[in-house]
Amino acid sequence: MANVAVIGAQWGDEGKGKIVDWLCERANVVVRFQGGHNAGHTLVINGETYKLALLPSGIVRPGKLSIIGNGVVVDPWHFVDEIERLRAQGVKISPENLVLADNAPLILPIHRELDTFRETSNSGTRIGTTKRGIGPAYEDKIGRRALRVVDLADSSSLKAKIEDLLAHHNALRRGLGQTEAKAGPLFQSLMAVAPKILPFIAPVWRRLREIRKQGDRILFEGAQGTLLDVDHGTYPYVTSSNTVAGAAAAGAGIAPRAISYVLGIAKAYTTRVGEGPFPAELHDEIGARLGERGKEFGTNTGRKRRCGWFDAVLVRQTVITGGVDGIAFTKLDILDGLKEIKVCVGYDLDGKKIDYLPAGAHAQARCKPIYETMEGWSQSTHGARRWADLPAAAIKYVRRIEELIEAPVAILSTSPEREDTILVRDPFAA
């Protein structure tokens, strides 16, 4: 059976939550494979709004299995809080429909604190993180000193592992002029939360093998966007994991060939949260209008997003590095009413035209957008569910985007509502 990976094709916040939720109707299982609870997904279903950060978007769908893979860093207290909040909204969650990889790394209070120390320091580079400990948790994973979910089941060895971890962190804390962390309180806190988490854990790689043998369809859900990939993004202003589709295999414990279609999500314009280069950013009334109409504020943080025109150079690049087969194009309706619409089709770098984003941060910052101007449309596209419902200029805009990014639009979204979606090509039937 076809399995689909969904990734962001810009800097995140492209509307992956709605698209994944919509695709869940065709899938049996939804798997998160990277990131942490910095990934805000907003779902609007029958007028009810669900805000997710860590749990897969499929959790709000009855009869679907949601899996958090080993590539995700997990804050155990947030895990419990998000489950309780969704249960209060009437969502049924149990080990029957939610599984957590036993080898996923944990985010601890010391990670959140270190993240905050760095972001509020007067020295060093500010990345613009969510201060939720994501980066420091991945650092410990790569440094082979992380606590993992399975460690919560072995209290006899947990304290010694905490001591080893704090030997590293307390050296950092002393260097930052902060008080040292104590092992005892952290141990007690983990022991208190462990009983609420352990019922959900399992060797996910085995579970996925069984699911594949049964022929069930799997949807792999990425967080953030390809331009925030630690290798392929606007480094160092990136997240601390690989966000490209290639990470789905390692982050879930399946073979790369198990993924048969990669769906990239891209907005009809561009947004970015935090620091870093943004060639097509707008600082005028149109940028403000896009932000206001698009409600461009972080789902979990409330941070205002920077807004700009659609950057075809960047998305063409992410189509390549992300292995994208087709695009889900979202928020087309936000462009309604604009007399003209610009698309970035190249960059001017020190007087030379280039058609890609260079790897160097200083070169990225010097890139000036080269625009192509298109006719806008006055009619509303909000809620359109057929091509015939779209103005001719809007269709022309979509077709031109396809040409520029060298990838077809497989799905077109015209509002946050689940059903306001035009299906061009079903990724599961590809």
C-alpha cells in the first residue's frame, strides 16, 4: 500500500495540520518523525479548534492510530498536559490509539533552562527558538548522554544517568553564571510523571513492521519546514533536526523505500518566525495585510510571523532537497483582493543573478529578490472546493507557481476548514 510523507516546503507554519488531518481520512496510521512540541498545528473541525504541538494530527480522528517516533524529542510533562487538554475537548486518547517510541529522547527542565539562558544572553547568536528545550535535547542525543523514554521504566539506573547528564549541564550552567541543577528533584519529578507515560510506550519500529505487513496506509507527519532543516535550511537559523522527508525513515524506524510519495506543503505567500534571512520579506502595508488576514501568529507561542511574497526560488530548492513529488498549496484565499501579486523568481547577489539560496549565512542576507508581477483577483476564493469556483487569475497564479517550482499542485486549500480543499491528485493513489 502507498505510504505518504508530509513535510513543510518553506519555514514551517504552512498549514500541515489541516492537510495531514484531511489526508487521515485515507490513512490508517499517522506518525510524527522529528521535532518536538515546538511544532504548532491548528485543526478546525466542524467549528471546533484543536491546537496540537507534540501529538500527531491524526489523534483527533476516531479509529486512527497515532505514533510518536524515535526521531521526536519528548517533553514528558507536556505530553501528559496535551493529552489531558484534548481529552477535555472530547478527544478519546489511550494506548489503543496513541503509541510513543520507547527510544525517543526526553526534554527535561534543564534543556528548557539552557535554551532560555542562550536566547536571552547578551552574547552569541540568537536563533529565535521557542525556548522549549528542543535544541539542547537534540544536543544530548547526539552527545550520547540523553535520557530516553525507556529509562523511565528503570528507576534503579535512572539516578546514575541523571548524574552523568548533569556533569555536562552543570559545567555549561557555571559558564553561563547560573546555579547548578540538582539530581534529586529531577529524579523525583520524572518518577512522578513516569506512570502516566509508560502505558503508551512500545518499540515503534516493530509496530510499524506489523502495520506494513497488514497493508495499512501510513502517513508520516513532519514538523517545521525544509528551510529549517539543520543541514539544508538557513543555517544557523534552523531547528535542530532534519525536517526533509529522508528523516522519516530514521525517525520512525522504517526503510526509505516504505515511503512512496512525498507531499510538500507551501503557502501561497511566505512567512517566517524568529531570526534569519528572508529575501522576499515585506515591511509595508501588504506584509501587514498578509499577516492580519492570514492570522500569522504562532499556534503555541503567539509570536508574530514575518510575511512576504511567495519565493519560488526557495520552494524549488526544497522540492529538490525534500524529495517532493507534489505540493499542497494553502491559504490561496489570503491573496484575495490584491490588484497585483509578486513572486520571487531569482536573487541579485552582489550584482549577479542567481537561482538558488547560497549556503553561507552572510551571502543569504545579501540576496535581494527579483520579482515577477502577476495580475491579482477581486473575487473570493475562500471555501472553494472545485477549480470551477476559482477566478481565472487565481488559476493562472497556481499554474505559474507549478512552473516555477517544477512540481505539480496535488492539493489546493482555500480555508482552515477540513472540507474546503480541492484534490487534484490523491497522494495515496500515486
